[in-house]
Amino acid sequence: MSNWDVEKIRKDFPVLSQSVNGKPLVYLDNGASSQVPQSVIDRTSKYLSEEHSNIHRGVHYLSQHATNAYEAAREKVKRFINAKEAKECIFVRGCTEGVNLVAYSYGRKFIGEGDEILVSQMEHHSNIIPWQVVAEEVGARVVMIPMNERGELIIDEYENLLNERTKMVAISHVSNSLGTVNPVKQIIATAHKFGVPVLVDAAQSVPHFPVDVQDLDADFFVFSGHKMFAPTGSGVMYGKREWLERMPPYQTGGGMIRNVSFEGTTFAPIPDKFEAGTPAIAAGIGLGAAIDYINALDFNAAAAYEHELLDYATERLADIPGVKIVGTAANKASVLSFTIEGIHPHDIGTILDQQGIAIRAGHHCAQPVMQFFDVPATARASFAFYNTREEVDKLADAIQKVIEVFA
Ligand code: C6P
């Protein structure tokens, strides 16, 4: 295994040292939510105990402190994804809110009757439904980019689908149900030849490897804090300034205006235009601390380690008769979905939980993927850089026991 001191890293995450059902916790549900390091807990708690107040509104000491901390977090986000400007990084509640923001704001202005929105077959529901709703409203169509039986997008078909009616391509960087890493840089470059912007759902990529929105040339790039070691309620919708300035607000209210009167209202410049109301301040500051935590690691080494772990887990599970891995793309990150012949994934999840092993069982909010593979659900182990080979062994042994129980 690569030179990664996993035991040292694990000490940073207090949750990991507990027992569940009398067994040491084996946490393999990082795709749903990753765990939070002590430094992030401390920073969030410092805000709550010493700095708590509203931001962008007060002239008093606490409000200014809180505002500075929140805006410092935005700067950290900017550097983390290599945005050109911090103002292009809009704080949202999470990936779902980020996609909804773009769908409603961009969609209502730039998508019209007869237009098309290309969405891949492996998307999470939160990158399908907002587009369907907007398409219905404006008389446009959502068109699916298909995948093959390994769970890889069929790039030739994607290129054939692009045309002068296409107004948006919405695509995940990494699939949450299959683990496929999509060639988003290539997908974006092709869309741009048609003048079409691309939204990248980065919920499952930012926790696992370094990203660079300028290198990708992404128009929109959305992710959630709680999958990248930050508290729930934090998230980011990055958009290129030239789009954000032309887009109308998504929500309206306090904090996003320049002037309000009963004759009419004018809006504040970005980012405020898209941040109506009091935001999740503690969570946003926590997201900044999570970025500090990641920056203090060798993130490339973390990614390499995680990759080896995924390869090892894939080998171990592939060796167990009756286990079928769902999603066998050549380029994968962090996610291992599987089924066991004759056993419902929920039963797998419940029995593993009795062994202290947390995985997710279900359709993973990706029902079109389940329909494609003709399964009602899968069991899914999803890894982070604090997981170990021993935990993978425990997973494989526990799966073996599940099969014995049902034999
Ligand atoms: N996937 C999973 O267990 P929110 O809920 O807004 O933080 O993220 C939504 C979302 C969007 N896109 C992708 C690719 C995702 O994986 C998720 C969340 C979780 O896989 C919960 S369903």
C-alpha cells in the first residue's frame, strides 16, 4: 500500500473510535456523509461559543468577526476549486440546492420552448428532477445521455445528441451509485464547441481527489460540505461570473438587494444576489475548516491510497461466489456497489450493521441506474482516506457470513 499513515489520520476523526452493536465501527457510508475531523468540530464550536451572530448586517464586533470568518471560508473555497474569484462561489445548503438554483435561475432565462437539456443516465435524482420540472415549465425536453453495461457514459452518443437546441449539459463528476469517474473535461470541451454550458455535479469528486474548475472549464460546479468532512448545511454552487451576472436570483429576501421600494427592487451584485436570507454560517465556517484540513494533507497521496483500497475491496468481493459488482468502469473512485444473488440489499445492510459495519442499501437516489441494471437496489460500500484494509477484510468476511445465513 502507498505511503499513507492511515492510523494517524483516523485519530483526527472522533466518531471512528466508537463501537456499534458491540463491535468497532467500520464506517463505509462516506458517499452519503463523510465524518468530521476534530479541527472542524473545534472551529464550528468556536464560532458558536465565541463569535455567534448574523453576518453582513451588523456594525458590531461579533457580527464583523462572523462576517470575516464566513468570507474567509469563501476564499478557501475559491482556492480549493481554483475559481478565478471568490465571488463566483455561492454558498448553498448542499449540492441539491446548488443544482436547483442553476436549473431555475439559468433555466427560466435561457431555456425555452423546444430546447433540450442533456442529463446522463447515471445522475443522482437531484441532477435530474430540477431539469425535468424546469423543462416542463418552459416547454423544453430532458434528453438522456446513455451508459454502457460497465456504467461508463457512451461518449459517441453524447456527441451525437448535442445540437443547436441543446441549452445545458448536466453531468456528475463521479457517480454515487457506480463510482464511475466521468471524463468531464472532454465532455465540457465538446459542449463548448456548440456554445453549451455544462453543470458538473461534484458531490462525489471533491472529497476524493483535487479539482480545478478553470482547468475543467466548468460553467457550474456544485458540491456538498457534508461529504467532504464539513457539517451538513454547507455547500457550494460555483458559476462563471459571466453566467452568474446574467442570471436572475433564485430566492429573494434579505441580504440580496441593492434597493427595495414598492415601485421596484434592484439586486445586489454576486455573490449576494444568490444568497437570500441568513445562511448556515456555522456550517460555512466549518466548510472552510474542512478545506484547511484537506490542504494540510497530501491530498494526492490520499487519493492514491483510496484508489488502492477500492481496488483491494473490488478484488476481495469479486472472489466471493454469488456477489456481483454493479459498476465496473475502467476509471472509478471510492464507490463499490454490489448485489448478492437471492438476498435483498436491505437485508445485507441490516446484517452488516449488526457487525458494526455501516454501508448503504437502496437505490441511492439513482433509480434510472437501478432500472438499467435491472435491480431494485444495491448494497454500497463507499470509502474515505481514513478507511483501512482491515476494514475491507471485515466487510468481505461479513458478506461471506450473510451468504451463509441465507444458504
Ligand atoms: N448522495 C448518497 O448516499 P445533498 O443531499 O444535496 O448533499 O447531495 C445530493 C447529491 C447530489 N449528487 C450526487 C452525485 C450525490 O451523491 C448526492 C448525495 C448521497 O449517495 C445521498 S442520496
